[in-house]
Amino acid sequence: MKRLFYTCILLLGALGPLAAQVSILNGNISTFNITPRGMLEANIMNNRTEVQVVMEAKLLTAQNEVLLNVVSAPFLLKHGLNNTAESKITLASVVYATGDKAAQLKTMHSLPSGKYVYCASIKAVDVSDEYCQDLEAESSSFLFLVSPPDREEIETRYPILIWTHSELFSGSNAGDNYRILVTGLNKGQSAEAAVNTNVPVYMKTYLSSHEVQYPIDAKELEPGKTYAWQVQKLSNGTIVNKTEAWEFKIKPPPSPKAPNYVTVKKTLDGTVYKAENNKIYFRFDQGYATMKLHYLILNDRQEAITAAAHEESEEKVKVDNVKSGYNKFIIDLNEYKIAAGTYLLEITNEKKEVYKLKFIVE
């Protein structure tokens, strides 16, 4: 019995130094950022003198399907502990498999959720070692809206709706697709309720881009109205994922500018009034509650056009919040053939008082 024990010890002592000459201690692989160069990052112990080696790394599915195979160019492995992340290792070969998982790995450097196996090996003339570890990728998928931002007021009625997601447009399931919908938002209604219950004004399925231009042939978005929108993932016609519902408002047109009522005076003081919309808006700060006025418009050749100006209705006066004693009047120049130029307005009230205003017609 003792003889057998000592024989085993001698055999282990003889084989041990050979078996432990080069050993891969661990890999530095991350399921959130898998790159060809990162596949070759590992801690390697070299108990012999410097040796030139080649490293190979594979990423496999739980069903032993190779998704990625990476081979390095020969590099020098120094004596002691080597961290290949700090070494200048070049890639000799990078081969991705076909299929959606490999496509996501190549495009996004990440894996769909599931179990995988990572294996790395070192090979030289008289040394070799292999290391494998199990990996489990957690779902890091996302699906959300980008622009226009939630509750934004925008000017265009044909906005570009931008969204993003973490998966490929060609998913593993042929029945998967993404759609976008836009619907009107009623007063007091949330965006989520709007997309769930209101009839969409626009909807597009089988999206293949993260930027969707609201088409000119769709129902026109109305200025001053608020809309809700959402992107949804469907699998065989059933919603399996969706973004938050956001809202945006089409900027209403600017309010009409209130006319500038100029106060006419008995003498000219250098004021030159610019006719607005080819009309003259003027007021008497010391006039009668109701009155009729007569006026003359004189051009630069002193030629006159005569007519009568009438006070605006009481309702209009109240709308403009004119105080008692203030009377507003409008002369519509569109009724007369008045060319562009500078003119003089002379107004005579029922007391034969004359007021003057110099104005410009463009």
C-alpha cells in the first residue's frame, strides 16, 4: 500500500510541472459588451520562460452553437502572470455565425437573454491549456421615445417622430414587428388613455427605421391641438412591449395684433402714422359718446378725397375696454384708390373743430 502511495506521488510530481507550465486562470468576458478584442482578454500564468503562443476564444450557445470565433496572431507570453488586456495582441481571424443572435452580437456587442459558454485556449509548440466558463445574459432590451420630447410644443404639422430600441428590426420571431401610432388627445385625457382608446389619426406598422416622418397625405395635424403617440412591439398581432405614451402640441397661430389707435390732434407734432392693413385707426380722447365725423385725405398735391367715418359699435368698444369718453373710429382705405405715399388726414367734428394726422400708405 505504501509503495502504491509513493508511486502516485512520484507521478504527480513528474507531471505537475508540465501540466502547470501555462494556465488560463480566468477570462474577462462581459455579456454587456462583447467585442472580438475583448474575447481575448484573460489572465494567464506562465511558469516557464517566455514563449510565443496563439490564443483562440469561442462564444457558444447552450446548444453548443458557435456564435463567434476569434483567433489571435502569435504573441509573446512572458514569465509569470500575464493580463492579455494590457498586451498588444492583434487579431488574425474573426468569424461570426449567421442568425439573429450572432447578428445582434456583431451589431450591438450584446447577447439576447439566455445561457452561453465562453471558452479560451492557448496553444504553442509544447504547451496548451483551455478554460471555459458559463455565462448568463440578462435582458438589457429597451424601447423608448426620443423626439419630440414629452409635452413639447412644436411648430411643424409634419414632425419627424424619433424612437429607439435595443433589438434588431428582424427579430428571431417572424411574427414580430414594431408600429407607431398618433392620436388626438382630448381635454383632461392622459396620453396613455388616448393611445388606448382614441382612433389614431396615423398608424404605421412594420417599422424599419427609428425616424418616422409624419406624412403629408395623413390626416393633417391641427394648430393648437395636442396629440399623443407611442411605439409598440407586436408578436403575432399581440402587443408584447411598448414605450411610454408621450404628447406634443402643434403651436397655434399667433394672435392677431391689436390695431394701434392713434390720437389725432389739432396741430401736427411730427408724428407719422403707418396705415395698418390699409386702414387708419384713430381716437378722440375728448369726443362725444356718439358722433359723425367728416374728413379729408390730402395727397402731396393737395388733392382731396372726401367721405364719412363712423364710430364703431358699442359692442366693439366694450371688447376693446375703452373707457367712457373715448371714441374709436376706422377709415378703410381699401374703399378708395389711394396709392402708396404720404398723406394728410384732416378730421372735422360736429363742433367744426379740425384735427390732423400725417400718415403713410405702403
